[in-house]
Amino acid sequence: MLVDQGRPRGGVPHAGHQLLEARPGGGRAVEHAVRDFLSRETPEIGFFGEEEGATTDTGRGLVWMLDPVDGTANFLHGIPLCGVSLGLVDKDMPTLGVIDLPFLGSRYSAAEGHGA
């Protein structure tokens, strides 16, 4: 989950922005928040998360794919190369991807036919 408190072990500084939570279950909290938001905004699209697997029908075409804490080992060691990875897959073909790196203040995205 994104929170406004603390820092992970190893010294990634808290710069006043939201940080990924460093306690057990943090990935599940992020996954729940993203899944809940996407199910409200795009109820016709399936969802698969790294923590809980498929929580909605993923056999009908479009599916959101989420890694809520991509780079967990880096995060736990205070290395800022970690973030949230989200993709949209259409019948096993990736069509959209977003990687958010909150400690670096960076976000990268790419979409089929539009590049990165």
C-alpha cells in the first residue's frame, strides 16, 4: 500500500512522498487497493495479481496483470529500484504496461502501437 510514513531498512530517504509499505502483507494491501480501483473503473476486464492470483474471470480476453511490489528484495534492503508493475494483456498478448518507481519519482509506460 502507499503510505506517508517511515522508510524501508537500509536508508531510502523519506522525501515527503508516498512510500511502499515495508511490513509483511504490504504487497497484498497494494494488490487489494489496485484490484478494487480497477474493478470499479473497468469491471469488464479480468484481474490477476502476483499475491492472490486470479480474483476475477481471466478467460474472456482482457486481463490486468499486477506485481504490487516488483523488486521486493531491493525494497527490503533499501535499494530504490523497486516499484509497482501493471500490465494489460489481451488473449496472452501484452498491450499496455506501466512501471511506477516511487522512490525515484519515475513512471514508465508503453502501449501496443504507441511505443514507450
